[in-house]
Amino acid sequence: MGMWTMIALIAIVAILAGVFESHSKNKRRAASSEQLDALNERIDNMESELRNRIETLEAIVTDRSSNLKREFDYLDKAS
């Protein structure tokens, strides 16, 4: 095998290795992006649920004492 053939083979292998590495990085970024989107959606759902719970607690606390007792009794029976 001649010197120029060897140089050409080394160049081709280096180019293929670069293409493979670039492809691998892009694939990892896409997976990370999907995971981030899933986590953001989960956080949004939890935030919404917590807001609903806080609104319920605020309504119970600001209600009259007679209704407050009735709500606590209802919550004890529900759980």
C-alpha cells in the first residue's frame, strides 16, 4: 500500500469518526430535550394541583367557624 493511499484512508477514517461523534451528540441532546419537556409538564401538573389544594384550604380557613367544623368533619369521613 502506498503512502498516498494510507493518507487517504486515515483521512476517511477521521472524517467518519467525526460524523459518528456528531451524530451521537445530537442524539443525546434530543433525548435530554425530551426528558426536560416531560419534567416541565410534570412540574406544571403538580403546580396546578397545589394551587387547587391551597385554594380549598383558604376557602376553609376564611369560612365561618360553623362551616369550618362541618368541613373538617367531612374531610375526616372522606379519608
